[in-house]
Amino acid sequence: MKSVLILLTFAAGSFAAAALQPGNLRCEYRTNPQGIDVSALRLGWMLTGGDPKARGLRQTAYRVLAASTEAGLKSNTGDLWDTGKVTSDQSIQVVYAGKPLTSGAVAFWKVQIWDQDGKATDWSAPAQWSTGLLHAADWQAKWIGRDEPGIYQDPASRYQALRSAHWIWDAANAQTAAPAGDRYFRQTVAVPAGRKIARAVLIAAGDNTAEAFLNGESVSKSNPTLPPIVDVAALLHAGDNVIAIRVTHPRPDRPAGVIALLRVEFDSGAPLVIATDNRWRSTTKVDEGWQKPEYVDIAWPPAQDLGEYGMAPWGPVGIAAEHRLPGRMLRKNFTPDRKVRRAVIYMAGLGTSELYLNGSKVGDHVLSPGLTDYDKRVLYVTYDVTKQLTAGANTIGVMLGNGRYYAPRLQSGTRNFGYPKALVQLNLEYEDGTRATVVSDDSWKLTTAGRRVRRPHGVERLDSRGL
């Protein structure tokens, strides 16, 4: 009797569970990734001990199964890859060496390991990956978007206020060339008594550089590219106020000019706008205190009007440099003509983009795809949208922003690649085995009304004027 009991005890111990269990399966360091397009993809998993007090736990062997269907994997049929038992403690960067995968293929996989005592674990929970479009010929879509004729001048830009101002100098034709030397400009601004100032801004730009003063206080220094927009409400008072500007022009025979505007808004009524024109006074020599309100400038001659805002060689000051661009909203309607087994969208964006299907955002990506040197590489993202399709009419929508493809500032040293574009391809696999595609092309609709404007650092502005 004793021998039977000993034998049973030994048998029970020999089938004890392994001390480790594989989990958190990863492909290319990601969980269930879509659109993998590396030629030698890598698999990995994590090991979890069942007893937190156990020590010396380790993997001594593994077996990976990969199947083309969930049913095949469930029945332990690795029609894509069956490593068999591999004696190894490797659990990361296990390179896939199974059957070559075609574009858009899906692989379901799991792993089993053996622990330090040679005991096999249960199979891990299943995981999967899919391949992307592996060859250029797999892309049937076309790049779509909208190119602007010339520099886009955002109607909402605060620099639009400069359109009422003129470039001025102390002599005519300075926009072509002017003698070297600093120039000084002044204008008196009468603020009506009894009107409460709600806000006031001053913009001043000069070639080469301009320093602006209001009532003797220096408020800005700028060049003719992107002058600051300065809040000056606290410096204004009822009665006479004085704007004074010094423009440095150190090199002869170079263009010279200054343009400025003060806009004062009150609690009610029309704003007060003072812009540079030939009523301003100018001079080449000044005495100390020239920028202060009490300085007498009656002997200064009137400035010369060079031309309107936007003229050459300066163009639309501020607007060109801030380089705003309205976001593009694109859409395409389509209706599958039979039951869909699988639907996958591949999308690349020159700029940042968001994908929508039937009114709902696809995925959780933002500021996607990632930034690259667009002259060398463009990234794309992959989404399985099978569950978001309906049996009838469907609509793909894309929100396309400038990101860093269309530079958020157009200044010296800032690289600009062009106007945003999108490349979208929906691959449909029907239950009967046939396939179809919906691709971006000139049949798509585009609007910029009521759209978001992508700004530096990924900030968005909603322009609702077109809604």
C-alpha cells in the first residue's frame, strides 16, 4: 500500500505546473501592431512567475506558433511558422523565419516556454500582427490636397490690420535703395476723453530694424519679417499721445522703409486707427528726448509715401512669416457591394492628419504620422476598420493639417516642404474572396471652411467663420 502511495505522489509532482508563464506578446515592440513593413520582424514576450517568493526562475526553451487564421492557431496548426522546441533563453528579438508574408497579410501567434526545471507552460494568450503595403506597386492611391496660388494670406491674421498703413521714408523711392543712416519718425495720437479703452495694439516694422516708442517708452524692436504685436493699452491716456520710431539703416544702396499701425478699441463705438502715411514727420538728426511727448517736432518735414502694405520688396509683412494655413477636410462616399470580411485603411500624410469613418475618429492617433525629413521618407499608418463599416453607404473623412511639412513659421533657416497632402487607401476583402479598393484621387471632396488651423507645437485654432 505504501509503495502505491509513493508512486502516486511522484506522478502528481511530475505534472506540476511550470513556474513561469509567457505573456505580453509583442511584435516589433508593439502589441498587436497593424501595418508592419520590416523585412525581418522581431517577436518577444515577457515571463511572469506564479510564486512571487520563488527564485532562480528562467526560460530554457520556447516554441512559437504562427497561423494565418485564428482557428488554425487555436488548433495548434502553425501553417505560417512552427519553430518546434528551441533550446534557448531568448525572449526578445526572436526573428520571424516562417513563410514569407504578402502585403496586408495577418498572422496570429502564440508562444510556449519551458522553465528551469524543463517543465512546459500552457500556451500564452494569442496575439497578432499584420503587414503593411510592402511594395510601391501596392499603393493605388494618389496624393490629394490643395495648393494655394501664391502666399496664403490668412483673413484672420492680426497683421491684416496693416493693410490700412503705408510704407514711408524721408525720401522717395527708398524701397529700391536709400543712403545709410538712421531715420526718425513721429506722429501724435489724440485719444478722445470720456471713451474707455478696451484694448490697444501697436505694430511697427522697419528695414533694417525698427524700435518703436509710445509716450517715451520703448515697446518693440523688430525687422520687416515678423514684427511683434504689442499690447499698449496701459501706456495710452486721454488727450495727445506720441508714437516715435527709430529705424536703423546701416548699409547704403539697400531698400529702406517703415510701416506701423496703432489700433485702439473702446468699450463702444468705432476704433481709433493711426497708420503710417505722409502725415507723419521724419528726420535724420535728433536731439536727446526726441521720442518723448514733450519734444517739439514742428521743424521735421513730412515723410514720403513709398506705397501700400504688401508692396515689393517686403510683401505681406507678418502674414508671410507667420505662415498660417487653413486645415483641409477631405471626404469620400462609398458603398460596398457585398459582405465585407476585412477592411484595412492605409494612410500617409504630408503634414499631420486624423482619419474618420462614418463620423467617428479612427484610432487614437494625434499629430500623425510622425515627423520625418520628407525629402527622404514619408510614414504611413494602418487601421483595421472592419467593425466600423456599415452594410450600406459609408464615408471616409480626413482632417489634414500643416504640421511641420508646411512650416509654421517662414523665416530664415526654417525649412518648408510644401502644401499638405494625403494618401489614403482602403483595401476591402469580401466574404466570397474577392477584393476591392477605395483610394484617394480627384473624385474626393475638399473644403477649408470651418476648419482647424495647425499652429506651432501642435496647437489648433478653430475658425468658425465658414461654418
